[in-house]
Amino acid sequence: MCPFRCFLPTFLAMRADRLRTIISYDRICVMDQGTIAEFDTPSALFLREDGIFRGMCDRSSITLEDIRLAVKEREYRDHRL
């Protein structure tokens, strides 16, 4: 078994009720009526002003700065492990 298995690529499927739960993830897949509507980094999805993810963020008062801060916090936690 690889001693560095925690560094291997991982796929995590999650249904999130709260966007703040997932804004630090590497990639987000937004589904719409059973099909993939958007797939990219949280920051890239946020920058699509007419996108589904952006609309959800706007309704949840999530800013691009919130996303960037969440990513930095995750990276800090990951490096400490």
C-alpha cells in the first residue's frame, strides 16, 4: 500500500445543502435536471456572472473573497496534516 495514499487524486461526490461547505473544493460540478450544467473551480464558476453557481452564491451572500479565503484555509489545513 502506498504510504502517500492521502496525496493520490480523489473524487468526492457530495450533495451540499450549504454552499459554504463546498466553496473550498478543487472543482465543483453543478447539476441541473440530472445533467452537468457547470464544472470548474469555485472561483472560475463564480466569475461566470450568468452562471448557476454564481446565482446560488449571490443568493447566499458568498463573495469571491469568501471563496479565496476558504481555499487558503483549506490549503493551510492540508499542509499541516
